[in-house]
Amino acid sequence: MTGTGFFSSFEPSDPQPLLPGIDTGPAHSPTARENVGFTGLHALRFTGGGVLFEVDVAVTAHSELSYVVFPEGDLLVTLDVEFDDGGRAGLTTDPKSLYPDQWNLVRRRLGRFAGRRVRRILLHAQSPGWLDDVRLAERPIENRDPVDWVRTTRGTHSSGDFSRGNTFPATAVPHGFNFWTPVTNSRVTDWIYEYHRHNTAENLPALEAFGLSHQPSPWMGDRHTFHVMPGIGPVESARYKRLLTFRHENETDRPHHYGVEFENGITTDIAPTDHAAIFRFTFPEDRSWLLFDNVNNRGGLRVKPHKRVLTGHTWVRSRLSTGARRMFVYAEFDKPAKHGGKLRRPFWRTVTGYLEFEAREVTMRIATSLISLDQAKRNLELEIPDGTTFDEVRDNARAAWQDLLGRIEIEGATEDQLTTFYSSLYRLYLYPNSGHEDTPDGVRHASPVIRSLRPSTRKRTGARIVDGEMFVNNGFWDTYRTTWPAYALLTPSRCARMIDGFLQQYREGGWVSRWSSPGYANLMTGTSSDVAFADAYLKGANDFDLRTAYEAALKNATVTPTGAGVGRKGLGESIFLGYTPTSVGEGLSWALEGCINDFGIANMATALGDRDNEAYFRRRAMQYVNHFDQRVGFFQGRNRDGSWHHTPEQFDPAAWGGDYTETNAWNTAFSVPHDGHGLVALHGDLESKLDKFFATPETGRNPGAYGGVIHEMTEARDVRLGQYGHSNQPSHHIPYIYNYAGAPSKTQRIVREVLNRCYLGSEIGQGYPGDEDNGEMSAWYVFGALGFYPLAIGSPYYAVGSPLFPKVTIHLENGEDLVIRASGHQYPYVQNLHVNGAPQAMPFLPHAALAKGGTIDFTLGPQPSRWGSGRPRPRVPAPLHDLTGTVHSAQGTNVEALIDDTTRTEATFRSTTATIEYTVDGPHRPVEIYTLTSGARGGDPKSWVLEGSDDGTEWTVLDERTDQVFPWRRQTRPFLLSRPVTFGRYRLRITGSSASWITLSQWELLAL
């Protein structure tokens, strides 16, 4: 074939290959439609290599060879080109950049061969696979603003079987109240848009609706959905009849604008505001219609054709949409409808209706409210008043995104890197979401955390309406690692505002959500808002109610939770045992996450001058050692009696689940990012342990306690970095642990490899190696590309990695610029580092050095250097343990409950004074802290004296407290002694109570 370009998708009308094997496509894929090509109905099945096509194409400065490949065996497959002089380009593909059993897009620039002619396209392969969409053509590189590099379809080429992001193309403003999205499956609240798997029999993507969404994750499910679909001809409500096919090249997927041209000529464009959106529909003929529907029948609809108005409500919600009540919808159209009404098919359906128009263009302005229908109308008037054009709304939304994304300027990046970086920033600032509205009485919100028995109607919610801002949609177990540190660095004021919005949950419901969806969803381990908010405060994002944040964290860490969706599971025992027993599901993970959160609380306590809690939580943050089994060299669970969950013979570090949340013992072996010295002490040769971790393959076939393979296992296998599962959050900090081990060059190598090959596929709906949860996977990329990472979350320090670009300028909120330069950026290894011209010897950077602006200059090279390396310094973690002994009361009250290590029991005195004596029957160790735990029904000690004695006759006053308050039931409060003391007996004399009786649940004496 002669010309300026070449393309074949192996369809009958396309140029045919010289190699045999055209067939109907792969029979199995976890993410794509099966038995079709990537595009079209055919693909080339290859079993080896050879001359694929003979062509005659001139190479220009903008020429590119691209193809889509589906490897089934090993991944040694690539296309190359042969020139008219017999020479070859020598194109290669890193096999680790390809995913098995999935379509992979490969692009290779040929500009350096400009002036030559390609005569042949060659296939090199050693095992079977599929090939499609071979293209040799010009593709000039465009200059774009940051917002225009974003692809909102990144991560949608996924499924519940395998995640390449598990996202959907959300069109919204930053942290918007609503998302607006195309919908390929309008029956579900989980995978609402699948890039390829939901294609039609003709292998064309098709939409069944355009939807209102509030989905934080497909695993959490959607809520408050509402659907609209355009059409021509007879009105069709059946999903399979109303769907419209399109091609992805006719799709616009930007944060501020989703648009699509369907195969039948209809177009739809969407532009968002905070609580509203504008839709523009065009039709190829005058008779047109809009269908309104929902996922299920949970809602109501009213259409008023001649008034150009639609009203409705939706209470669609997934099982994990805790606290979601009702959302109201109000829409206006720029033209009156000729006909309209409800469609009761079947007769009981209340959410389906239509409007018919005699127009080729119809504009719909639509708004929502969680408060009332009147408020939805007000939101529309405030954000998209009558007369506002589509272009105005789109341009305003674009400006909002450009303001955020344009704060980071990148020089020297490839197209794919720019798409990946700015799409990552988009995902970072898509969540969390506002839950408040501008009402006539000020900013208010419908509370998702206050229980209300008031019924909702079709015009107003039954939820409690509360003053102030509220933010929702955040899984803190996912986001504390990278997302919140990114907010604190890049947009500290916005960060503080969102924190205060989550603290509103505490003010109203008594807790901050572990997973806000929008209320207290019972999911994941750890109360990770504790460390996230502490980290933000310590990094200067402190314009929030610090005392309330501290109170909320203390409650999480010291109070037995009142429900499954709040607080720390197992705390009623683990707070006294020093470990979380196996009776708590995934108890080990709860314990280790608790240590990280306690570290953040300790640092916040230090900043606030709270000596009691600072000392207590500093020691508690070391309790991870209580779960480290020296016999096997890993963390594992412990039974309540202190015995280990598994014997050394039974223990398998590669087995998933059980003690470990979505991972195994290998990926938990380094889950102490806050104490590198302690990790060195536990593992001995930490570097060798890490080396073995990255060299031991993950097979994806050891489900352990899960009983069957889960998607995280397969995704971790396909990362192909040993046991390292970059596909999920528990692993994300591990490459940077090499900095603690004195081997930072290994951090640099691994981080660069992850950046280069785990975020590919942006243009075909991929882009991630696993779930992109609320911006966390994206923020990891952002930090990695900048060259540093928030390893010790909850402290104002970063671990140094390997910057990806030659120059990055961050325009900080304080008006200063942080400029990061990397000489030799094509290499991963740091040779030296200067901060504002001064040499930096250690592989860690203080936050202050970044936040005040300046320059960070890296010199990178092709070989590891000694920069930043050094002998790691072990420091054995030394948590406190309670003394063993017996207890009795001078009043004769049975007080055995005070030392049984659970808040389920308590001792009550029928007076306002009491004396309790503790006799040590084990080693006499120095006591540093004692704790008292309040009972379930009041009667808290208010004043007391703690005394010590060796003979039971002479008593020494050790501590005296007055006017004390226990804010919560079953709360454990620590009290620091002025110095460590050692006695054989201790006496607690309670001299005052908050009631006419005294109740205590536990009394601990904590010693080394």
C-alpha cells in the first residue's frame, strides 16, 4: 500500500496481513468484550512473527506506529518497521509494560527516521496473542493547557474481575455536589460505564442513558441517580431499544465537558456547576424526544410539557450508601414540548417519563438538592439562571479546573505523561464532595449522620437540616496515605475547609466516618481521619477547628465504638491487651492502622501541649511490635490469650486475607511507615527483607482465608514486581521503606519503574494498575513524579524518590514557587540533591523546605550512587504493658472487673468516694502512665489520688487530679506520672464523682 498513512483493523474491507490468523478475537478477557477485536469484529491471532504488512509510507517528523495487542502467553511481542534500504527502526517493547489477557495500546514515534520510507511492518512474537488496529500515520503533538490533557475515561476499561482504575467519566466541578456521566449500563449502581466490556454485538460502545451520579467507588455503589436519554422516532423506554451506539473517537471526555456524537447523528453535551448542569442535545431531524428514567423505581417524576419544566425525586441507593435519604431534581427546557407525560411500563413504575419536541436542538438546565424541591429550583437559579448558554457554563467549569491543574507546570514530559499527571490531579480534586447548599437561611445541609424518623415527601427531605458545610465521599483508609498530604501541600486552604466539613460529621453524629458514603459506612480498617487531619495540621493546613479535630481523634482512639460503622473495631479489648485479637475480623490490620493513627495523635498532642496524651499515644504507636512474630519474621494475628494465630508450620506469608485487609503478610511486613528505626530493629537486615519481598513472585493463586481469588490478587500478580502490589493501597509506601534501610537507590529504581509502566493505557480507558480510590492512586503518581513522598504520614517530612520530569514549577498557595529540576531526568538514580543551593545528604525532606518555595535540584544518573545511603539505625520499639496483679476494694466491692481487659464489664461503688488497691504479683516494673476507663452509665471519678507503697503501710503520693471530666462513655483516659516509679502496691483513692455513685470499667498501670 502506497501513501502517507496506513491502517488495518483486520476487517474484510481493510488491508489484509501477510500472516494468517484473522479470527473473531480473544475468547476471554477480564475487562473487554470477548470474541471481537478491540475495534470491529475481527483481530489477528498470531502464534509467531514475520512480515505483517508490505506498505510504502513516507516517514515525517510526526510519524508514529501504533497498534493494540492482547498477549496470551509471555509478553515478548512487538511491531517494528523495515525501511526501503533494508534497515530497521529497532523498535522494542518492554514486556513488563504489557498486561496479559488485556488489550494494550502501544505507540512508537518515528520522527528520528524522517525522510525515509517504510516498506514493511514486522511482527516479533514468541507466544500467542491478538493484534488489532495497526496504524502508521502522522500524529502531530499538540500544545495544550493542563485541563485539556485530562481524560475522564481513564480507568473505565475495568470490571469487577480486574481493575484498571474502576472509575467512571465524571463531569463535575472540583469537589462538586454532583457528577454527570454517560451510562453504559443503566440497570446498576456499580459499573455504570465500561469502556469496552459492555459493547454491542457489533462491538460498538453504546449508552443507555446520561446519569446523575454520586458514586465514590463501584464497590460502594451509587446513590441519588437520575437518567435522561435522547432519541428520535417513536419514544422507547426499554433500555435495549433506546441505547445508542458511538465510537470513542467521537467522545469528548474532559472534566468540564462530556460530549458524544452517536452513530445516528444525535449529539449530547454536558457542562457542570456545583449543584447543576446544562445539557445540549442536537438531533438529525425535527421530531425528537428526551426520556427520563432511573436505575430502579425508587423515586418519582412529574413532567410539564407546556411549562418546560420537569420535577422529581430519587432515593436510589446502594447497600453501602449509609445515611442517604432523598434527592430532588428540578429541570427547565429552552423550548416547550409538543407532548409529554409518564410512561408506566410496567404499570407500577413511577420514575419514567418523556418529552417530545419539534426541534433539532434542545437545552436542558437541571439542578438538584438534598433539602427540597424548592431548593433544587433555587440552586438552578443561582448557578445556571435562564439565558445562560452552554458555552458559558462549560467555560466557567473549565476555568475552575484550569486554576487547580495549572498550579503545576511541567516541562519536558511526553504526551502520555502529561495525560497521566493532569488526569491524576483531576481525580485528586474530584473527591471528596460538597454536601451543602446555599439556602435563603445561609449555607446548610441535610445531615447524613443524624438519625431522623421524619418521613420524606416528594417535595422535602425528612433528614435533619443543619447549618454549615458538609463534605462526603471519602474512604480514609484509602486516602490518608497520599490524597490528604497532597491537599495539604498543594491547596492547604482547601484542605482545611474540607477537614472542617468532615468534622461536621463529628459535631452532628459524634464521629468522623471511616468511609463516608455519605454517612457512616461500615467498611475498611482504621480511623484514618485521625492521622490525615494531624498530618494536615502539622504541614500548615491548619485553618480548621483544631480542638474539634483533636476531640474526634481522641474519641476514635479511646472510646469503645457505639456501632459497627464508627470508631475502631475491637477497641473495647485491644486498648488493654496491646494487640487486636483474632476475634476481630482482620484484627492485625486494625492494630497496625491503629498504630499509624496513634502516631498522628501523639504529634498533634505535642503541638497542643497535651503531655498525658502525647506520652500515651507515643508509646501506643509502638504496639505494632506486639504483633511481630519473631519465629516467622512477619506480623500476624494473636488470639485473646496472647497465643499466635498460626504456628510457624502453618504460617504462609503469601496467603491472603484473614489477619490482613486485602493483602497478605508480605505486604504487611513493612506497615510501620512512621517508625523506620523500629522496622530495622524488627527485621534486622531490612534491606535484605525488602529485596526478598520484591523478588518473591505473587502468583495470584493463594487466596488463604478468602477461600477464592479476589480481584486484588490478580492485579497484584500482574504488577510483576515480586510481592509488591501497587494495585492496592497497603503496598504503596513500601518502595520508600528502602530509605529507612539505607538503600535509597533501590527506592529510586522501583518508583521510576512503577511510574513508567503501571499507569499506561490512558487513551483506551486504562491508566491504573488497580482501583483508583478517591484520588489515592493518582496522588501516588503525582508525588512519585515530583520526586518525594509522604512516607511517615502524620509528620512534616517526605521521603525522597526520583523525579520524572526535567523541570516542574509548583505555584504554591502562599504566592511562592517551588521549582524542582532534574538534570539527567531520563535516569532514575540520584547522584546528589540540593535544596535552595545547599547540599542535602539525607533521603528525607522537611515540609517547610517545600511549603515556603524555593528550588530543589536533583542530579540523576544511570547507575546507583552512595547518595543518601548509610547504615540504618535500629531502635527497638518499647510500648508500655500493664502490670499483672490482683485488685481489691477497701469497701468490699467486687472490683475484679477493673483488670479483665474489656469495657464490657465495670465496677460500681454506691458512694462518691472509693479506695481501690492493686498488688503486683509479677515483676515490679517502673510505671510511667496509668489509665482509667469510664463506665457505661456515668458516675465518673472526678477527683482522685494515686499512691504507691512497698509494704501497704507507708504510702507515697504519685499523682493527684481534680475536676476531671470523662466526655464519653467507656472512654479510656491516660495520666502521665511526673517520673517513672516502682512499687509493689498501688492505691487509687477516689475523692469525688460526677454523680452520687462511682463507676469504673478499667484501671491500668502501664510500665516498661
